[in-house]
Amino acid sequence: MMKPFPEVPMLSYDVVVIGGGPAGMASAIKAKELGLKVLLLDENDYLGGILPQCIHPGFGIHYFKEELTGPEFASRLAKRLVELGVEYRTSARVLEIRNYSDLEKFVLFTSPAGIYGVWAKAIIYAAGARERHAFEIGIVGDRVSGIYTAGEAQTLMDIYGVLPGKGIVIVGSGDVGLIMARRFSLEGAKVKAVIELMPYPGGLARNVMILRDFNIPLYLSHKVVEVRGKGRVERVKVVKVDKNLKEIPGSEFWIEADTLVISAGLVPAVKKLKKIGVEIDPATAGPVVNDRLETSVPGIFVAGNSLVINDLVDYVAEQGELAAEGAKEFIENSGTESRKWIKVERGENVRLVVPHYLSGERDVYLYLRVLKPMEDVELRIPEIGKRLKLLVVKPAEMIRLKLKAEEIRNAEKLTVEVTGA
Amino acid sequence: MKTKVAVIGAGISGASIARVLSRYENLEVHLIEKAPDVGWGVSKANTALIHGGYDDDPDKYPTRAKLCIRGNRLWHRWVKELQIAHVWNGALIVALKDEDFDELERLLERGRRNGVPEMRIVEGDELFHLEPGLTREAIGALWVPIVGQIAPIPAVIALVENAVANGVKTHLETEVRGIKVENGEVKGVKTNNGFIEADVIINAAGLYADEIARMAGIDYFEIHPRKGEYWIFDDDVPGPRRVLFPTPTPVSKGIVVTTEVSGHLMIGPNAQDLPPEEKDNLATTKEGLEGVWEGAKKLWPQLPPRSKVIRTFAGLRPEPTGGDFIIKAEEEVWGFINVAGIRSPGLTSAPAIAYEVAEMIQRDLGIKLVAKSNWNPYRREITHFFMLPPEKANELVKKNPAYGKIVCRCNSVSEGDILEAIERMKFIGVKTPSVDSVKFRTKATTGTCQGSFCRPRIVQLLAKEYGVEPWKVTLKGRGSEIGIGDVKALLRGDEA
């Protein structure tokens, strides 16, 4: 075999899992259970990904059939991983992925024990997502202390024990923003406002309740446009937007605050996959995949928030398992069989849907999000005559739809649409 | 008896002067800076260019015209001696209209007068060969191969490290409150940290040089701030190979499109004159940034979507009365040398300014400078994990595992890099731990995620190395602490 870096020690596995969060751990566990030789790499000092800092409950209702906190969910998976003897390395950051051929993948990683190269037949990429930051959403003004992404504020509070501030404005009413609104309130800080660009809240219904519980004002159809302060945030400028999200002149007002928390959405962290030519779906910003969560590069699988931004960790773990099953089949068959794929397309009021291609040979879960909230609607796939009545749909809540192999087997393509009943 | 020299301001000018003066045995050099670290004023936020010297009219701005080209030549040597990140990729001053050619001809002529080598006008295939992504509206350009780019704050840091290694004493977080003058001679500098005796005072205080001069009774110039705003994009966005300028106007060199030394597409600046009292107004504005965007699009039509923006920022240029650099040993106050109004091309000119000042000390003050026999011109850059081939990195990791551990994932900055940076901060006397001090030395927090993953970890490392609580670590000096206390501080009612 080639030696891309002659001086670097080489390891060899059936499958390398990149990322030790819920998707990666579930995936490594499944791969091991299926008899594969697996190595899990995670860049943090501990396994669990983002879960160890999510100290609130609400995790695991589907996957473990009970309600857990983030650290509990992570430790259950970690325990299982250790019991099975899955090999893993923490503080291990992947520097490069190379795809030499279908069954020759190469991963270069660094760790306190040194830099290693790993040969693998398949890669499961579960490196999560990153948060959008203040510059990306066009906030101008002073570049001062007191501006944090929600995840960074959460890390400071619940990993490092630091309280960022006491007068808080939160940008975005997604789950992370709402959870941080509660977290700050519980520690005695005053959450002065949650500012949401859209005309509806962005989080799960159970998290939107937080605003009522703690008496926090929610400004829908508003945006934060400017921060001012010397050294530290002193005030933020808010402006109302119209139906087309355009700022309404004269609607500006200032809120005094020492802290601005940005919860403006997550972006799959897939730069390393793009570099090796993995096709990206602009709708999800994650890879285009088939029903085994295999990307356009054969033998590279993806799961969790690197695939699509999920709102439930349970689905993330489920995707991890699915990717492991895919890797197992891929290795057994020495590649992906060529076949005619059934393409899944976005129809009316569907913002995103994964997977993108179905084999028709197995049951599959479609994960989808709508474009706008609606009531009394029908989810339809006209090609197979599928119709499902839904009372409420919201962009914040991912819809998971099971399709049976026999339903889809003879379809050419599937168009998923959500329309008034 | 050594001559005591106080240099006020540790920006690119003050740092260059301190370095040049550090080679003389009979000088005791004190570098005084009010910020917690060096290079945080005007030097921090600019276009980071080493200009070609064709732009400064020798009739109107003789000092600029003389020092720019000289500075350019000196930087070619200094970046090597001091291991400063740089690229010599040349500039194209682009003509979009027929009339622009007249201006290019004038620039070419002026450049020749100023002694700029290898300039010429390029057109057609050659132009697009030099810059394939350039707008197809371009009809020609002035090609200036000697133009380059450096990392400006790392340059200041390198200069100060070298100066300190050669005996210069730094006084950070030291604000000058007065200048003591007796019988027409300078005696020293009054600061918040006490009196610093000096026989020679060099005023390199950037935006505040007029205020410092007034403290010595010199009041013939004013500095007003001119704001410039910039956009910077993620490193997977294609940028130009050359530095692209529009054809200049009388006011400014125009909005530049460039790939800065770290590989990020950068556009800017605009030019907005602020009143003299707004010397700390570094706020970006929507209108300003949109103007920059429109300006840059004229040269570089394929600007990426806004989701690829990783940062917007603003800097201030110190515009002096008259427009030319004010570099002068003042006759009425013996020992007081002004290095004021160092606007563009100040970064380029800095090494030449420093030699000019050394010459003034000899010529105008009559102090004969005696060279040290053991002056060390070299300074080693800190380790950057991302620059090491894996084999080399492994040797380092074997000696110290911290080099194998990545803290900043976007730019592959290791814990070892960061610990080295903290050591260097202490070496030059940085007393207040700041994330920005680590950022400018390592590039941590400057990538796609802008530090949301690694900033808490850097805070933790700074807290440990400086022996302070993590919430007392600052972003950029006192008043910008990362937190207000431990997580239970408010509930206990003992909030900081």
C-alpha cells in the first residue's frame, strides 16, 4: 500500500468514525456490533460532542424511551462504547481526508500521542455543525466583549463555570437560544429580549414555553443590526422587518444589555468533505446522500448534524446507526452496487428533505422540514399516492416519515410536498 | 552615561524605531504603550500592504514619497530577519475607463520619479494572465511587481520581541499624561505608572500624536481620524493573486481587493473623515460596508454570498494637517522628535522612518550613536502547527504533547502554539491576559467559526498561565472581561 506520509505511523481499520458526539458514538457502537474493526476519533478531551454542556432534560425519549439530560444521554452511549471495547481516541483532530479508491480511504489525524495516518475501507463522518456568528448575519458596530454564540455561552457556563453577563439579549428563537434564555434566567441574569427575524418562533413548542415561564419578551419579525460599547457590549440596536424581511425605516430602538447571544442557526461542518468532492445539497448545506447515508463519494457516510441540522438527538443517533449499517454493507460488497436510484425531490412548502436517493430495497425514514408554519395540512408524495394528514407543521420541527420498501419500489422519483388539505 | 530615549507608542512606527535604536550601545530605549499589548492602534486594522511608492506625489508629500519606496526595499530584508509572514505578489492598478489611462500614465511617471523599479502598463491577455479573475471590464492596468503584503500586528510583535531581546524596555498599559520640559529640553515622560526619565522623546503616538506634541508645547498640527471599513471572507472563497486597486482618486487609493497573507479574500477600505474627538470610533456601519461591497465588485465581480463573510472591521488612519508625514526633531524643544501623521503608506515606510529617526538623533541632536558589537538582528517566529509537515510536527509532539492537540479547529492552531504565544506575551511585558494577544500571535479564532469553539479553551489556558480566574481573562484588555464572575455569582449576590 502507498505511504502518503512516509514518516508518519500508520494504522489500519475497517471503518473510521470522525466525531464522538451522539451520531459518531451510536455509529461506532453499531459498527462494532456488526463485527467491523472500528476507530472513533474526537477532537475534544471527552466524548459526547455538544451533549455534556446540554445539562437540561429532553433527550432520549425515542432512543432510550426515557427522558434524560444531555450528559446522561452521552454517558449511556459512552458506557456502551467502552463495554464493547470500541477503540477511540479523544483530543484527536482530523487534519485531512483522502479518497484513493472505493476501499482505500486515508485519514490523517493529530493527537497528544502524535500524528497518525489511518487506512480504512469506509469513513463515517459525524463531525457535527458550527454556529452562525454575528458577522455572518450582518451585525455591525463595535467588536467588543460580550458577544457570544449560544454554544459558546453554554460552554463557558456549563463546562468552565463562567457567567458571561447579566443583561442579555438573544438573537434567534431557535432551541439553543431559548434554552440559553432559561439557563441565564436560572442563574439570576436578566434576559431582556429574544429577537426573532421570522414572524414565528424558531424552536420546538416545549422550548418556546420557556419565554412565558420566565416572562421574557419575544420580538417576532425583528433583527439586531448593531452593537455599541467600549470594551464590553453596552447596547444593541433592534429594527422591525417587513414580510420580505426588509428593515422598516424608523422602527429602530435600542436595548441596554451587556451580553448579546447569537443563536442564528447551525451549519453542517463539512469543509473536509467538500475538499474531496462530496456533493453538497444547498438546502441542507450537508452532503447529498442515499438511503444508507452514503455521500456522492462511495464509502464516505455521514450522520447527525453534519448530514442535516436535527432538532432531536434521538434522530441523530438513529442516523449514526444507519450509516454504520451502510458501511458494513459497503465493505461486504466491496463497494456500492450500481443501481437505478429513486430521486427524492422537494415539492411545495418543503425546505429540505433527506435522504436524496432511495434504493427501493429497504424501508427508509425521510427527514424533512417545511418552509413555513401551517395548520391542517397534508403531506403528499403523489408518485406513490402517499397522503398523511398533519394538524400542525412548523419549520422548527423536523418531520420524520417512514416509507416501506414495497411502497416505493416501483417509483421513478418521489416528490414530497406539504399542502393545505 | 547612556542617553535615555522614550519612544511613545508601540505601533509599527514606534516598534520599528525601538528596534533600530536597540542596536546602539549608548542608548537606553524605553518603549511606552497605553494598550495592554503592542500594535493595537492604527497598526491593527489596515490593508496590510507594502506599497510600491508610485502613489505619493513628491512635490506635495516629499517625505511620504521618499520613505515609501525606501521602506518597501527594507521590508524585503526585515521580513526575513524577523520571520514575518509576507507575500510579494505585486499590484495591479486597474483602469476601467479610457480616462483612467491618463491617471495610470501619471502614476507611472511619478513612480519613476520616486525610484520605483519594474513598473509598466499591461493590457489584454497579459493583464488577465496576471489576474484571471479580474473583471472583464478592465481595459488595462499599471503593474507594480514590488508590492507585497505582510501581517501587520505580527510585524509589530516581531519588531518588539527583537527590540526587547536587544535590551529595549517596554512599559505596557502605560499612558502618557505629560511631558516634562525644562529650559527648552525634554526631561522625561509623566505616566499613570510614574515618571520615566528621558533625554530624547520620540512621539510615535499614532492618532494621539497631536495630543502628545501639545504636552511638550508643540501645537502646529492636528491629527484627525479617517475611518476605513473592511470585509473578510472564509478561506475557501477564491481571491485574487495580485493586490487589485482601482485607479486612485485625489482622496484615497480606493477600495482594494486582495487575498491577505493568511489566504482570505479581503475588500476595503472606504474613507470616512471623523471629527478629531472620535479617535476611538472603530464601529463598522452598514452604509460604509455596503459601499465597500459595491466598490470591490467593480474589480472582482464574483464576490461570494454573505454567508461566506467571516468578519467585518474598521480601522482609523491618522490624517495629519497638510497630508505629509511629520518627522522632525523639534527645534524649540530639544530632544523631542515627532513621528506624526503616519497615515498610508505608514506600514510600508516604517523601517525607513526608523532609520530617519536614528539619523536625526545623530545629525540634529548631535548624539553620536555607537553600534553594539553583539546586536542580534534575528527573531524566531513562534511555532505554527498548520505550517509544519506531519513528520516535523511529530518530532515536536514527541517532545511536548501539547503540540499535537488542536485548540483552534478552523486554523489548526495547537495548544503548544498557544502556550508559546503566552510565553512571548510575557517576554515583552504583557500584564493583562487577552484573547486578542493570543489571536494575533497564533491566528486562533480567526477562521470560519470566529472562535465560538476555541475561545473558551484559550480563556482557560490564559487563566492558568497568568494565574487568574477565567472570567477575569479579557478579550482585548481591561473592561472587556470574558465574564462577570463564576456561574453562581449573581445568585450569591457577589457579582463582580
